[in-house]
Amino acid sequence: MQKVGVIGSGSWGTALSIVLADNNREVHIWSRKHETADEINNQHTNRRYLPDITLPESIYGFTSIENVVRDKNVILLAVPSHAMRSTVRHIVPYLKKEALIIHAAKGLEIDSLKRMSEVLEEELPTSFHERIVVLSGPSHAEEVSRRSPTTVVVASRSLESAEQAQDAFINSNFRVYTNPDVIGVEIGGALKNIIALGSGLSDGLGYGDNAKAALITRGLAEIGRLGVHLGANPLTFSGLSGVGDLVVTCTSQHSRNWRAGQMLGQGKQLNEVLDTMGMVVEGIRTTKAAYKLSQQEKVEMPITRELFQVLFENKSPKLAVEDLMCRGKTHEMEEIANKNLFDKTGEG
């Protein structure tokens, strides 16, 4: 039985460990907390993150990164984006030279504004760069852990690496496509959390389905605008890591970002929201990073700008929506009119 190392015992790392275990892998999962590792080993549960889910007995918890990483052919990084760089530095000394490195984080590094694969490339030896893979797509951990039908995408600049990741995860409940567009998959996965915050905020204000549909649609255009500017394939944003992930994150109460936005729309302060959530809300940090990136790259991102002002400049959520609605007139297809966007291939 092949052994896989998973770094991160939160809901997503645990859910993906279940997928790997179902595929006849022995999974060694790292946790910062001894009590979590003990619970995984002795009770086969991780109740804080996935209540009522029984874990396969081939999942083992550890608090030693060395034990989880050493001699593994596949390493899955399921840690928040702000912890990615420091985590990679810890695993490097123990990496097997031919290991495949898969990350499942959806965010941007707030200081450098870099995507997660860029962070990995800076911290990993050059020999690993062709073996970096990103896993993304519409996939709530709660549903994956219950083995509900789920479809995701894996992206790498190496087709061989993408297919190795595909082979590790694909099964009758968890379908996996490959895509060569690392930039597009990462930008789609990160920025959809911003729009999900806005969607929750709109719901918290009681604005209904019309407003949410508009927000999702224009949010997708905004994500695509930045992504294409950075070199992404535009068709990626009509795929699983684009519109697919955007819709599921903006419309489901499983979504931490939607729930955080809803509480903000109901009048709660940001610190109160974070205390209530008790878990990482990627969209909050990503809003700050994406706003800075849009300013740096001179890309118009009005939804991101308004959410930045709500989160970090104490702007009223209601006023933010009003300002979005009162923007100057424009053409819905302005991005298509101004760029030849549909001249590349998408998911395969």
C-alpha cells in the first residue's frame, strides 16, 4: 500500500485524506495538536472539523512533520495560504527527491501577493518545480467526507505530474480533470472567496437572489479580468476552478466565506465575525492581497475594492452596495470587446 503524507488536519486536509484512503493509500496526516492526532488514531474521527464522520483506519495522525514527509512519494499540503511558506520550509529537509507536491490552498500570500505555486517554487529546490500541482474546484469538505459526488481539477505545468495527482485522487465519488493553466486555476480558487464574502454580505443585507446573481456574474468577470492580465487562459474561468467553485462557494452555507459575509451584512464587526467562525476565512486575507495586486497591476476590480473598504476601512456594507450600483455606465462585454479572450484551450 502506497503511503501519502498530508500536511494539515483541518476539514479539507482530512476530507482529502479520506479520498486517498478510499484509493488504497495509507495516509499519514500531520496535526499541530497532539489531541487531534490521538483522536484520529484512537477514535478514527476529527470531530472539530468533520462531525459525525468516521475516518478509514488507514489514516494515521502524527505531530512530527518528519514522520509524515519522509519516504513519501506524494505530499499534500492542505494548510492556509498564510502558513504555506513556513510549512514548506519545514518539510524540505525530509522530502524524497522524486516526491510529487500537491497543494490545496485557495489564497494569495498577503505580503508578496504571490500565488501558492510561486511560493512553493521559491521555497523548494529547482528539481521539484515540475512536480508542483494545484488541486482546486467546487468541493466542500463536508460533502467530500460523506463521499458525495464531487469533481475537481488538478493543474501543473507538467502533464505527467498532473496525471500522477489525478491517479492518486480519482475514484467513483471524486472525479478529477487535468488542466495546464496553473495561473488560472489558482486565481479562480483564491478570488472566488472574495466574491463569496460579497455574496454572503448581500444575503445578510436581505437583498435577495437578483442581487446575488449579479454579484456572482460580475464577480466572475472581475476574476477573469485579473487572471487574464496575469497570463491565465480565459477558458479556465468557465471551468471547475472558475464558475464551478464560484457558484458553490457563493451559494452554500457550508462556505465559511459566505457565512462570514452574511454576518458582516447583518451588522457584526470583523473581529466579532472571526471570533464566531473559529476557523480561517481565506477570503478576508485574499481581499487585502487581491486589492493590492489590482492596484499594482492597474486592473479594475470594483467588487474587491468595495469589500476591501468594508473589511479594512469600516465602510458600511449598505453604502458599498450602493456605490457598486451607481458606478458609471459600461458595456457588459467590455472584456471580450477589448481582448481576444477565446483563442486558447481549456480543461482537458
